[in-house]
Amino acid sequence: MSESTIQIALVLPDLLGTYGDFGNAVVLEKRMTWRGIKAEIVPINYGQPVPDSCDIYVVGGGEDTAQTLAVKHLREHPGLQRAVTKNAVVLGVCAGIQIFGESFTRADNITHPGMGLIDSTSHAGGSRAIGEVLAEPANGLFEGVLTGFENHQGRTVLGPAARPLAHVKVGTGNDGSVEGAVQGRILCTYLHGPVLPRNPQLADLLIEWATGTKPAPLDLPAVSAMRAERVKAAS
Ligand code: GLN
């Protein structure tokens, strides 16, 4: 285990904070601290430079206008892109999966360039996808069903370099069939909730990628009960 502090960049929470996805950074920090791994959250707000030295980058969801401003900032200050070339771990949620791709076309039909971090494009769907989601892990990447809440107009098409994160059982995800994307150490999902409190196995996968060590089990009955309740509500 590394003695140094794992730095979790909370990317543009002032723009991409609409859906409470900062909770993903809190869960990563807590699950490491509880195991004796030093971790801290580094908020990066709009207008600030984006460091390339963090270990994990967490990007949340937001409205079309907010995500357009966010991608403009992240293209002008390409610290996250540099961090990816140095093997940083990245979590992108909803607007995150859209801005990480090659391009995204908004509900107003305007297409914007993305950050080119994953092999995908996004476009506006005919209707807004809102509600509980259940999805089965793809490629045995993690254990247990994925639970979350989606609220998005966009739909995402993956290219061959990006693998799906999961297969949709209830809800829409990327396109009604697959959910999320994994490319290298970049993991994306449409799911809020936020996704990591609801799916601690996913949080531990990101921690394993960041620390190089499989984290010790954590028994948190309240988390298991909340997860079971949300899965039942969606079934
Ligand atoms: N603005 C995007 C959409 O509606 C992303 C929404 C979100 O992040 N929940 O598709």
C-alpha cells in the first residue's frame, strides 16, 4: 500500500453538481480512510487550473449548458487528459460520459467536441430517461447488480475501444441495452444515486485501480440495507 495520500479530484462541482454526484468523492475518501489509506478530496472549481497530479478524478452530471461550459474549461486546461496518460483513475457520471467522448449533440441539436478520452459519441434521445436502473455487470468486471437513478436526454454509442460497464435490465442507460463505459482506467456510467454509495463494489474497484491493492472487506450493514431496498424498489 502506498504511504502517500491518494488525491481525489472533484472536478467542477460548481458546474457538475446538480445531481449530488460529489457523494462519489466522499465515498472514495471514506472507504479509503476507514481502511487506513490516506486520502483527500481536492475540489477544482470553474476558472481554476486542472492539476494532472491527482490519483482519481470524479466528474458528475449536469445540464447541457453546464456540461458545455465544463468541457470548454477542461479542453483549455487539459490536466485531466494528461493525468489519463499517467494512468490516473477516472469516474465520469452522465454528463461525464458524454463530455469524455469524441463529441456530443445536445437537445438543441448543437454538436460540441468532447475530450476524446473514450471511444464514444452522444446524441439527444427522443425522450428523457428518468427513473431507477438495474444493470448486470459486463465482462465480470465487478460483482452484484448495478443500482442507480438516471435522468438524462442524451444517448451514448460506444466504439470498439470502449467496453460497456453493464447490461441494462431495468431502465435505459446508454441506449436501452448497455450501460456505461470502461476504457483503460476510465469508468463511466449514467447512474446517479449517487452511484458509489449504492454500489460499494464499484467504489472498491476504483480504489483497487488507484492503490494497486485489493481493499480489505468492509462490513457496513446500513449500506447493504439501503442497497437491498433500492434494488427491490426497481425490480
Ligand atoms: N445534460 C445531459 C443530458 O440531459 C446530462 C444529464 C445528467 O448529467 N444527468 O443528457
